Amino acid sequence: MKKGTAILVAMIIAVSIIFALYYNLKWTFDRSVDGQSGEDHISGLRDVVSIRRDRLGVPFIDAKSEEDLFFATGWMTAQDRLWQMTTMKMAMQGRLSEVSGKEFMKIDLFMRSLGVGEALSMALETMDPASITMLDAFSRGVNAYVDSHGSLPAEFFLTGYRPEPWRPIDSMYVLAMLSLNLSFNIIEELDFLNIAARVGYEKAAYLVPVYPDEELPFEEAVKLSDIDPRQLNLIAGNWDTLRGDLRGVITIGVPASNNWALSGSKTKSGRPIVCNDTHLALLMPNAWFMLHQKCPSYEAAGITAPGLPLVALGYNGNVAWGATMVMADNQDIFVEKLKEIDGRTHYLYRVEWVPASVRKETFIVRGDEPVVREIKSTIHGALMNDALSKMPLPPEMPIQPLPVDTKYGLALSWGVRNAGKTLTGFREIGISENAREARTAVLGMESAFLNIVYGDREGIGWQVSGGLPLRK
């Protein structure tokens, strides 16, 4: 065969392979997108549900009961945002390594150290029946969508991952992720320790206030004066590396949202105006999900987080409400003095050496063997030493953290306080008939730290949500 002919044949074969791959991927991806109109007979619905979309694709769900409404919301959310809601809950669970490999072990270890799973399980056990029914219906809707679709969105095809059945607690993990995004003052406390390692505690105290009228924390700085700040920097110094990784899954940044309300006495129409602009990071897909839900006992239009079954911020025909970040100080870093006694880690608490509690966590790592790690905790919270350490990847021990030689530990005190009541609060504000009922609903949102403005036909209000820790 002549050289020119061989080249031509090779080019034809290459082009044929490219076209075959293209049409195979197009066929696969096209199957993952539902048609814009038609009927589906879905097992699990009790009656007919209508889902219509406006010209921007925003869904309007019309059902005859709350159970069908939230079932259809689960179906429709999975149709639009299945990958996003799956990765959000897996990030909060500390399980991204299952999908993306060992590069995400740092994030998983940090998230798993927070230990929110137990708190969320307790929240479900004490949750009111209406909210449980809502979560259950939403979960069944998500699973009905996945079960009826052999081809899922492109991300699942490209990673080879098929999502496990959605559970009510998975929606609570999404809620916990929102709470974490709203309560990241751990950033300030770790930054303070790192600055102190260079300039000392007293000078660092000049640099940490968030608000102009906030007192300088000299009293807190004095408490650390007997500790060499370089010892704490051995732990906290790796925070910048972890923070960069966390930005891939958490919207860490400067909060700058706006909301405002005008009384009817200030408007031309004589009616109040409520406005909201949540300045979250620009993401694709967006952090928020717009929708309109309607049934005889519930109707609201606005935005929510993919994975939650109801409108979080919006309007219900009687009340409008919006929110900004309140920047609440609801997290604390405790400096613990550590000591090994009989092969077990102890910490000094009220002049006694107390053994740290230990729990074992198993990490499933894509492409590698499972990794079992011990997470130690004090009375104040999980010790973050390992989670804040760099994670070198030598061939012989690819997931082993770099040992940190210090006699101190940093324990993070943060919990998803009454997360069940928070979800119930969002549900109750959605059915509130006036501003007074809206304020009562907001007071129940103990794990969401927000400035919430609201208004009805007669007036406006402003209420901060969230339960802050009592400090001695």
C-alpha cells in the first residue's frame, strides 16, 4: 500500500471513530434529558399533577395534595439538578472521595470531623409529622425519577457513578450544608491564630473585628499568652491549603447580600415592598433553584437549594420574605492541651486529664482501598489536627496525613442545632398568613443564621434567626 493511501485510510478510520464516539455520547446524553411536554405515569402519585415551565424553564407544580406536591418536587428537582443535589449531600457527609478519588480526602476528613450525622438523625427522630411526610414524599419522588431513567445526567456517565436511593436525612444534609455556609467564622479564628504566629496575640487582636463597633478581643488574646503561637500555627498553618480546596464545594467568601423592606407609608401604592438579593458565588448550575409550588394547603414561589423540598425564600400570596447572612459568631475554636497516657490521647479539662472520645470513620476512595481513620473529640468538639494537616501522597501510604508535632489540639465547637425545627420553620413561613405568623416561624429556625425581612399587606418586619451558643 502506498504511503499516501495508508494515511488516507488512517484518517478515514480516525474520523469514523470520532463520529461514532460523538453520536454514541449524543445518544446517551439526549436520553438523559426528558421531553418538554407529554404525560408520565409515575408510580407513587395519588392523583394527577401538572408541571408547567415558563419561558425561562422555571417550573410551576400544581397538585391536589401536599404529599403529591412534594413527591413531584422531588421528581422535578432530580430532573433538573440531580448531580448537584447528590454532590451537595455527599460533600456534607464527607464522601466525595467515593466519586472523585483520593484528591478529595482532605475535604472528606474535614467534613466527617464535623460529625453532623448524629445530630441530623436526632433531628429526624423529633421532627413534626408534617415535615417528616414532606421529606418522605420528596425522597420518593427523587427515587422514582432515578429508577425510571436508565440514562442519568452526563456527570454520572462521565464518573461512572450511579446515585444511591435518596433518603429524608439526605435533604437534612443539604440543609446542614446551607447552615455551614452561613456560619463560617471558623475562618476568622484560624486566621487569627496564623497571624498571631507572626505578630503575637495582642497585635493580632487589632486585626480581627468584623464590625466597626465591635470591641477588640484583648481579653481572649490574654488567655493564650502562655502558649507559644508557633505551636498553634503548626496546626492552623495549613488552613489556607484546605480553604482553597473547600472553595470547590462550599461558597467561602465575603458575605454581601442585600435585603430591604419599605412600609406602605413610603410607597406610591400604599402597600409594603420587600426585596432580596442574595449575593452567593456565581456557580453553574446556580446555588439556588427557582420554583412555584401549589396545592390546596400550600402555595409559595421563590428559591430553594436543590435537595430541599420547599421554597426557602419567596412569596406565598400573603407574606413575602427574604434573607441575608447575619454573620453570627456560632462557632468556636478551643485550644486543648493534649497528652498521651497509656497509649491514649487525653486533654486537660478543669485540672484533670480526660480521655478523648474516639470514633472510627471508613472512607471509600475511588481507585484505592478503603481508608479507616480515627477522629478524636473533646467535650468541646472534634479535634481538627488531622483535618487541618497537609495530606502528602507518597506511594507507600497515599492517604496518610503528615504528623504534626505539637502538644496542643484545636477543637471545633459547632453543631446543627435543632435542624428539624429549622426545616419546619421554613415550612411554616411558607403557609403563614400574616407578618406575625412569619416572625413566629423565623424564631424556630435555630440552625439558619439569617437576617430575614418580611412583610404582609399591612406592614413589614425584621427578625434574626438562629440559636447562638451561651458563653461563660
